[in-house]
Amino acid sequence: MAVRIYHNPRCRKSREALAILEEDGVEAEVVRYLETPPTADELSDLLDKLGLEPRELMRTGEKVYKELGLGDRDLDRDEAVAVMVEQPKLIERPIVVSGDRAVVGRPPERVREIL
């Protein structure tokens, strides 16, 4: 089973989700998405697998969210995806993908839902 985790090693929830995968014997491809952000197509695909709209995956508490005034702006899907690609800190984490399914690991135990 091919599993990928979009991971931020500075995030406790992300570290916990990765630890759960490792405890379960899952060898996941780790993507440090702050260093290697997904492309717009990749992020759009992730959103489809998650069954979410871009705003539902945005970290609204991030400083950059407020700096860009995103709470006050109407963005269509493509615009919102473009902002998250440009500012990957806005992407909620961790995201774990297995095949055509994905889950946001909040709480971290949710990663088991797709294993």
C-alpha cells in the first residue's frame, strides 16, 4: 500500500500522525510540503480526495492568512488553491493519502481511517 504524508516536522499533530503510521508498520513517503509545496494540480487533487473545498483546508489562524486579508476576500477555487500553493503554511496538516483516499490527521488517529 503506497501511503504519502504531507508533513511539517515542527507540528506536533503531524509528528504524532507520522508516529502512528510507523507504529502500524506503514512506510510512508514523507513530503515536507513547506519545502516542496504541492502544485496547483496536486493540491486540487488532494482536495478532491479529501472531499473538501480550499477554504476548509486553510489554516485561518496563520499570520499570513490575516496579512493577506483572506477572511475578507471572496476567492474562487482556483484562486484559493493558488494562494495555498504560494503560501503553503496555509495548508492544514498533516494530510495522509492512500490511493484515491485522503484524510487530514486531526486528530492524528484519523490517519488509520484510510489504512
